[in-house]
Amino acid sequence: MQYFSLLTKLRKCEDRFEIHSFEDTFGPRTDDTPFPTRIRLGLGEVLGLGLGLGLGERVEASHQLLVQFLFSVLFSIRCPLVLCGHSTNSFCFSHPLNRYNNMKLLLLSLVLLSFLLIQGEEPRNINIQNDSGVKIEIYWINPHTNEALLQSNPVVYPGSTFALNSFRTHFFEVREVPGKNGKCIGQDDTCRVGHFIVNENDDQTVFINKAWEFKHQDNKSIARDTAGELMVECEKKVLASIEEKGSSATEAVSEMKKCVEDNVAYQMEKVNEEISVQAGIRKGLALAWENYTCSDYDLKTTTPMREDVWYNDDEDIERNVQIMLDRPASKIHLIKDFISIEECQAMEDAAKSKLHKATVADGKGGSELSPNRKAMQAGIRIPWHKEDEGHPLTTLSRRVYDYVNHVLGLNIEEHGQEDLMSIQYFGRGEDDAAPDQYTPHCDGDCNGMQHRPGNRMATVVVYCTVPKKGGATNFRNANVHVVPEVGSATFFSCK
């Protein structure tokens, strides 16, 4: 609605309307609002930015401002364009768009926009199980030209499975291949044709049976089918009980409830057993992988799932974040340029006189030495009374709390939290038989149970200096390997 109120004030292309504040027109600014604080708009540009904002939700956050800019170019047919970026990421673009220049930008915008739309969606894995008894071919149908493009190479044989990697709403055609006699087994010897569409769910499989029936199954349909079978079974039991015993409505409801509870409990028991088996296999593989990663100094940081930007209101600074693991109960993030040289020096100065051999929790509220942790450490008490003076240690600690609150949606403050901990690992060469290290452990309970209030639920590791070789942080059960960079930080949480 805000855009309509703007458009009523602009009657022709030469008119100008200046927005002095984002909040004045578009409402409060959020942490991830990728929008300039000052814009001078022509009519075409208002239309363009309106469409750009709507479309921007379909692509990565880091691409949204570019999408908005591209649409402003597409619609500003003959108006000068002036955009001034956010103060922490300042840029200005000013160009009188004549028709020739506008056409060049228009073509460039369309190319870039197509690329962004392709990049903005995760592909889906689809398996086609050919149980039809005949050979088949699989084609992708181009939505713009209706051209059929062969995907199988060249045929899928009876009893085999063909794997595809495609995107939501993509349309595929399956064609029966004639036999050696040149005929198919369809009606009047015709070759049968079928279709399926990729949906938004995971673990998709298309089953094709001998009757040329297509069954499209995915993680959600399997869950629905299982639930439906359970309800049918319980319904039969209750109806039989009513017929045999003349059960009342209240008794029938109770029997139905007990039947459902028993079946759900049985299904959960089977699932938990499978999870336990799979977890044991995964941990065994992770142990072997850890030994490999520790001996391979050239192993790079794991490729992130995606990249994001964190805007810190307190500092008015944006930082790039790599999302390595993003589960409801566990997360691993890498944050670039998290700690400054001044803050590192302040930590080193505060820890110098307190360094001692590193310890681990003893399970009784205290600490003890352990062969699993070889390093020097020192606790650093934060001088919160100097926060208003901009003390580097308070600035760093506040930044840690801000990021944890940003990711986990909490309201953590400094009261009751652990002090900063300076940990120093010393290298003595590749041939060192007992190098400084911290062997696999959990920052909290390792029993797989839900988080208990009062236990540690998040950790931020910042890197002030890094070795020439080694020094990586390895999350073996998550298959994530982090090679440290000076000034970066690793955030991980488990709850």
C-alpha cells in the first residue's frame, strides 16, 4: 500500500520524490533489510523497486538489493536514476539513461536476473523407478518452447532406477520405447506416454508399474500414507468392537485413542531403533574421517550450505556469515571479520599473567587436568563498568551476545554468563608426538538428551592468530571442517 501512496504523488516522469528516511515510508527497518536509506525516485523507478522488493524474497538475501536495482533499470525507461546505498556499504549510481544506454542496461539486467532466479532455489533429487516391464525414455519439457529434451542416456531399462536433479514445477515426459519388433504394448501397439511434475518436497520417487500408472511419492506423502493406514486399521478394530460388544460412543472413542497411541508408539520405536543404528554407523565413519582430517594439512574448509549477512545494529556494521549447519537443535556458522586486532591485543594482555594448563569440567561443578586437552588457558573477567568508554573487551563480549541473540532468538545479557577464555595452542613442528590439541568432546552433555536449562548452549570461538599448518576445528559428527582465518569466528550451538 505504501507504493500506491507514492505513485499518487508522481504524475509524470520528470517529477521527483525524495525519501529522506526508510522508516518514514516503509516502516521500521529490520536487521536484514537490504534497502538504501536515501533514494531519489522517478515514476518508473518506484514501479521497478516495488516489483524488485516482491521478487527479492525468492532469491538469496545477498542478491535482493541487486534484484531491486535491476528492476529499477527495467522500468526507468527515460528517467535519470540515482541510488544511494546504505551508509555502511555506501555506493552511488547516477546515470542519465538515454534510449541506447537503457537498452544495454535492459539486456544486462535480464541476463543477471535470470541467473539470480536460477541460483535462488535449491534443486530436488528425484528417482524414477521403472517397473513397467519395458524400456522408457525420460524428457524434460522446456516451459518456454515446449521442446522435449532427452535426460536418460538413452533409455531406462526395466527394473532399474534413473536419478534426476531438477527444480520445483519442472515438467517431465516419460515415453515407452518400442521393442525389437518395432511395436509397443500400449493399446493398438501404440507407445504410451506419461508425465510428472517436480514438487517442493524432499526424497521424491516416481514409480511406474506395468499398468503404466505413475505413483509420485515423497517424504510427506509417505508420512500421510502411514498415518492413513494406521487410522484405517484402528477404525476396523473399533467398528468390530462396537459390533461384537455393543460399545457406547465413549467406549469407542477410548478404544480408538488407545489403538492410535499403541500404533504410534510402535512406529516411533521402529524409527528410534533405525536412528540408533544409523547414528552408530555415522559416528564410526566420523572417527575415521577425523583421523584423516588431522593428518591432511591441505584440507580446505567445508563448503557452506549458504551464505548470509549479519547486520549488527549496535555497531552499524555488516558481516558475512557462512552457514555450515542449520538444524533446529544444532547450528554451525563462520563469521568473517568478527574480532579486531585491538580486541585480540586486549585479550592477550589480560590473559598474559593468568595463563595455566588447560582444564576440563569434572562433572561436579569444578575442573580438572585431562590428557584430552593440551593447551594453555586463562579466564578473562570483563570490565563491564567500562562499556560506555568503548573498552575493547566489553565491545567484543557484547558482540558475542548480540550474535547469539540474533541466531537463537534469545535475550542473553552479560549477567550470569561465563567469562571470556583465552586458549593458546603451541606448535612444535610436524614431528611432535604429543601436539597441543583438544580431542573430540561436547560443550555440554553428550547423552543426546534435550538441553537442560543452565547448561552451555552456544559457543563462539574467535581466532586471533593461526598456525602455518594445522589448527583446524573439526565437527566430526556434522561432517564440518573449519580452517581458521585471522579475525574470523566459529559459532556453534546445541539445544
